[in-house]
Amino acid sequence: KVHFMVAMNAETFAKDQAEIAPGGYLFYDSTWPRKREITRDDITVIGVPLAEMINHHFVEPRTRILMKNVAYVGALAALLDLDLDIIEQLLKETFGEKKAKLVEPNMEAVHIGHDYARKHYDCPLPLHVKKADMTKGHVIVDGNTTAALGAMLAGANVAAWYPITPSTSVMDAFVSFCGKYRHDDKGHPQYKIIQAEDELAACGMVMGAGWMGARAFTATSGPGISLMNEFLSFGYYTEIPAVIFDIQRVGPSTGMPTRTQQSDINECAYAGHGDTRHICLYPADPAEAFEFAIKSFDLAERFQTPVFFVSDLDIGMNEWMVPELTWDENYQPDRGKVLSADDLEKLETRFGRYQDPDRDGIPWRTLPGVHPKGAYFTRGSGHDEHATYTEDAAGYQRVLDRLRRKFDTARKFVPAPYIDYARSKPVKAGIISLGSCDLAVKEARHNLKGKGTEFDYCRIRAFPFTDDIRQFINEHDTIFVIEQNRDAQLKAMLQAELDADARKLV
């Protein structure tokens, strides 16, 4: 239930009114009286003629629309005892120096709403706010911004993308950070950002940059992943480092671009044709998005493969309160197994791009042009350990088996799951979830515990799945899999990858 409802949309007025708790407050724009539609006697109705007042004060139509939304903030400031100085400071932060002249008209609108409320209502209401220190050590930020910051600090220097909601702000933020911080002593930019003609082209540019040794990435959403599948399969088979930021939205098809869903879990894990498996990281909030953005680039180069950063609209575009981000000044990028010119010069045998001397599935790579003994070309068609074209079954199978071995090695390096037991020993039932479901699951566990029902909790943070997840499933009679899609994509992956008992998974 809602205790204070600001009903600004006429089409949802009845629904808004129904959600208010008894004794609560309904605030609406009384420029258009709605006495017939106000059907409840157990709430207090507060009408403020926002549009009428703003239309008398401002002339330009667009300004009138915008300032009405600011005037109601002023009215709320009076009703709930909000500090006007803080509102003004927030406006200054929002507009910055370049748009500082917009602060004054916005504050005029704030005072219009504030003065009306104080004149016509007893302010503040019994329901009002007071200052607290609960936010100390925290920041309010969205996950696309923290992901972009992580990418820049990880050393990403090439980005290509095609705009698509809700991922575009990843690139907007990256452009902003690079423009501020990524120049040499002479002011020359140390990055390249390209808006491609479509998602397929963007992915191809990223693969090309990754082959040349850049830390490269693209940002997209479900429809973009669909278009990128050919290059994603290419990157997996040719073993090129790349990072794909997938900010999920509602599908199928165009779906609902401005709504959130965990719709691409399957698509990211197995994107491409043929036998492909991709490393995926699943952040749960903007703080983890920052951490996992950095981790994605290290994993991509260590395992020489495309890595998916799988977020969603809720994490990416909504503002969250998270602990202040921290940065290790001693951070060194993990570039993986790269042979230098000196290494190649000392090599007594023929360099094999797709050999596995360490038996961990990860070959050694070279950057094009470093030394004549190294690799200049890569091949997306059938190839053997020396990148030579082949249609030989045995040679092809050796490469595919090694790729699977490399994927299995990744289990030791991806983020471990978050596991929380209700007691010292496992209870009968557990919950498995991922990503932005986290806070809802924690709230549900808390509420259910108050009613006498306890659940253990495992939040998956990466694919491939680790042995900890297998153990968690095995030690419970029932596992409730919580995810945001119709077809239980995560549940199906758990069954396929861990051979989990389907009768356990609900």
C-alpha cells in the first residue's frame, strides 16, 4: 500500500486511488477537478492547480509541461517538509555549469507550488520526512553508468555500438568518461568509439579490435544479440577477446523496450551456431555492475573469448543506492597468455595458435605484426591447431574438445555464487536466483521467516556454473528457481549443465 500518492496521470487515476492505504493522501492536479472520480472517504485529498498556475506564469508550451512537474515538487516540499535549499542544490548538480541558467526558472516553479500548498493546507502534514544519516557511505547511481566507469578503468579503448534501449546510456557514459579522462599528455584521445550502421557491424568491429589487441566492447539488448550471433560464434571459434554488455529488456521481438525482464539468459549463454558456450556474468546491482565490468575484460583476455555482461533495464537505467565504489590503484589488467616478440624469437618449434601446451584449454596467442613467427590471420572456418584450414574430423574434434575444456577451466575463475544459509545446516528448501531478483528474494525470505518458513538462498553470479551451485541443489529437497521470464530459462540451464533433478526444481 502507498501512503502518499501523486496522481498525475488521468488514465490511471482510479488505479492510483485504489492503491492508497486507509488514512493516506492523494495529491493531484486540480486544474481539472475530479470530484466524481474521488470515491474514497478514508483518505485525504490534496488538490493543487499546477497546470493553471504554471500556464499563468510561463509562456512557452514545452516549458509549461516541464515546469508543472517541477511545481508539484515544490508543493511536496511544503507538505512533507523538504528543504528547498537541497532541492536547489540538486537542480544545480543536474544542470551543471553549461545549463546553470535553467536553475532560476525551475526554482520559480518550485516556489509556485510551495507557496500554494503553504497557503491552502496545514504544512507540514502529519506524514512528513526528517533528515537521517542512513545514506552515509552510499551513492545513488544507475548500473549503466557504473558499468561504463568499470569499462574505462579496466582499460577498454575501443567501443562500437548501435543505439538501442536500454543499453545506449552505457555508451553515453563511456563517451563522457573517456572525454574527461582518456587523453595523453598532449591532449590526444586514447580511445576510439564508433556508432556502427547496425549491431552486426558493431560486433564485427569489436572482434577486429580484439584480434589486434585492444580491449574492445559493445553494448546492446536482446534484439541486438540476435543480430550479432554470427560474429559471436566467430569470436568463440577463432578465440578473440571481446565484451558484450547486454542490458536486457522485454521480448520477444521488439517487445517492450522500456520494461525490464531477464529475457536473454539462454541467448547469451549459447549465442551462435554450432556448439558454443559463452562466459556470462550476472550483476545484481550497480555496485556489482562496476566490479563485473572490470572482471569481464580480464576474463575475455584470459580465456580469449567473448564474455557477456548480462544486466537488465532495472539495474541499468534505474537509480539504486549502493555502497560507494572502491578502486584498487594497484590493479593490473589480466592480458592472459600473450607471446611477446622475444618469446617468439626464442621459439624453436612452429607456433601453433590453437595448441594446448598447458592442458587447460587455453592456447597462447600473439598480436598481429609483433613477429614473423606469430599469427597474422585468423580463421572462422574449420581449422586445426595451427589455424590451417581442415575438414578432417579428428582435427576439428580436437579443437572443439579443447574449447569445451577451456570453458570448464573458467569455472575456477568466474565469480562464485552468493550463498546464504538460514541456519547452521541446510533447511529443506532453497531458492536459486540471479541478477536483479536479489532484493525481492531477500525481502521474501525475510517476510516468510517471520511467518515460520525458512529458505536457504543461492544467487548465481556467473556461467559456467560452479560446483558450489551443484552442491546447493543436492543438499535440498526442493529448489525454487526465481527468474523474470516465462519459460524458466535458468531452470532449464541448471538441468542441462548440472544434470540437476528436474523434480527438485520448481
